[in-house]
Amino acid sequence: MVKKIKVDQLKPGMYVHDLNCSWLDHPFFGSSLKVKDNNVIEKIIKFGIRELYIDTDKGRDVEGVPSKEEADKEEKVKLKKHDRHEEHDETDEIHFEKVKPAPVEIEIIKAKMIKKESMLTVQKVMSDIKSGNQIQKESVAHTVDDILASILRNKNALTGLGRLRKADEYLYSHSINVCTLMVAFGKYLGFDSQLLREVGVGALLHDIGAINVPTDILTKEGELSAEEFNIIKGHVQYGRSILEKTEGITETSIITAYQHHERADGSGYPNGLKGDKISYTGQAIAIIDVYDALTTKRCYRRKIAPTQALRMIYEWSDTQFNKELVQKFIRCMGIYPVGSLVCLESGLIGVVTSHSEDNMLQPVIRVIYNKTNKRYISVPYDIDLSKPGKKGEGERITGYEFQEDLNIQPEMYL
């Protein structure tokens, strides 16, 4: 019989039927294996696998654990129960009062699907532009609606997944991340559902003009020449031209996309606009565009920790950005955004699972790794740094950790 168990229930002698994750997310040759010793269990824990399936006909059993069929049925019932409470028809206009909040462990399942489908939408948009075809406005609107609904249910799920991306998919993932962050920030700023949709469309399509920039310039590791930089700057005007030819794209969407490189001191492009000459949504997307670019690994530089990126943007708010909007963006995101890996004074490593706007330096941390003895925590536990109990007494964050350095996948713990 196949049963679903938690990783802390895994013992030597058991037979793993399915590791319950993509083959890219674990170090084994296949998803089935015999657990010979604790070293195998340690490897499984190390790669962030929290639940898996065992075959009791081929190895040791666990009493009181449901079969795979029973566990899957229970999960579907759980999702359906939540969906019934949501009372949201995705074909109708999204209203705040109709979209019910969801716990992150529920929303993360939907958020992963939305991210995958959004990637396909953006790839299709870019392909259509290359082929000289019209953008399919309906598919773009549907994608933005999905992103908006997810943010309204629980912004931490989709924004937490935003830092997980492949280097060769920057243009696509950057578009999705900017859209996600723009919608989350717009909700924080009090935008109504229609405005959220419009800025979401503008944000998702803000970089479509980059399809006209030669790849060797976009990925150049050295300093750009003046001529190359002018070619890159041309993507904004090219993008606007495409959007203006697309039926159903509103002026708000177009302006939001068109002004993402303008700067408050007039040093931006394409028009060198200053201060309030830049639209409010244009000023907001400029902050988000830079934040996402800084926190992403590029071919020519290492990515920057979110805490450092926010610090840099705050410093630049004296000249390049609207200072009030920057302060609000920091409060919206948190000093340590959800999904961030942080190190505590004791040497423990944890994933930020939530934070309070009133206490941004003391978020809730899910402890998953001990950096001192280089061991993974078999049963992760939460510490609310603002209300430390026995396990969190005297703890404080000492720094940010990069998931690549520790081979940890934070989304597995959200």
C-alpha cells in the first residue's frame, strides 16, 4: 500500500515510492528508492522535502497514516472547501469583498500553477510580437486576474515565489514578478479592482519592447557603449507602440508601462520627466522594476539581498524616486520579505513566513537549518521574533542568506 508521510516519520528500511517533488529538486536518480540508512534521510531533508510517499509492500510501514488515495482525497476536499467559501467567479470583475483570505499553505498550491501559466502567457506574447501578430488581450487579462485573485487571497504566496527563477528566463519572470509586486503594492495603496487590473496589465507588458533588443546587448557582461545603451532605451518607445496598437489596452496600462524608466530628478528615459510629471503608477512601477532587477541574478552580476536592495532604493529616493512611495513600498514588502532566508544570532537559518508592518525587524521565521553544525532541522518550527517563546528567547536576525549558497528551496517551507 502507498502511504503519504511526513519526512520526520521516515525511517531506515522504508521504501520511498515517490519523493513528491520534481526530479530537478532532489539529488537521486529517480523518485523511488530504498532508505538504507540515516544518510539517505538526511539528504531528503536537506533538499526541503517535507512530505513523501512510501510503499509498505516493499518496506517498513507506519501505523495510523492514510493511504495515498485517502491523502489525495483529503487534499482535494480541503481545496474545494476553501473554494466554496471564496465565491469568486473568475469571469466576473474582481471585488475585494468577494475574494476570501486563504492560508499560505493553501494559496501556495494555486500560486505555483498561476506562476507556471503566467510564464506561458508572457512567452506567447513575446512570440506573437516577434511574428508580427497581435497580442491576445484576453489571455493577458485572464493572467492578470489570476495574479490579482491570488494576491487578494494571500499576497505572501505569489510574492514569495517571485525570487525563484532560472537565469535564462529573466525577461519572462521579470515581467511576471513586476506585475505581481505592482498588484500587491497597488492593493496596499488602496487601488480599486479596476485600477489594479489596469496597472497589472501595464506591469505584465512593461518590457515587451525588449524583444526588439538584440540578445547579445541584453546579455552583455561588460560595460555598454553609448550606442548600445541607446538601443536598449529604445525598448520603451517600441513597447508603447505595440500597446497602442493593441485593442482593449487602456491609457493607464500604457502610461504605467511607458514610464517605468522615468526618474523623479529627470535623469530617466524616454522623456526625462520630473516629479509629478510622472504618473503616480509610473512612479510606483519604477521602484518595483529596480527592486526586482536588483534581487535577480544576471549574467553580468550576482543578485543583491532584498534588505540591501531596499536600502539602496531608499537612499536613491532623495533623487530618483518618490520618497513617500518608497517608504510605503518598504512597509508593504517588509525589511525581510516573505520567502527570504535569514540567519539568526544562534546560527539557525529560517524562512520568513510573515511579518507585521508595525514590527518589520521581527518577522515570523520558520527554522529549517543549523548553520553551526551544518544539519537540517527534521521538523521545522516557527519563531515569532516579536513574541519569542522558549525556542526563540533572545534571538535576532543577523543577516540574509542566499538559497543557492545553502542549496535550500524556501518555497518548500512556506
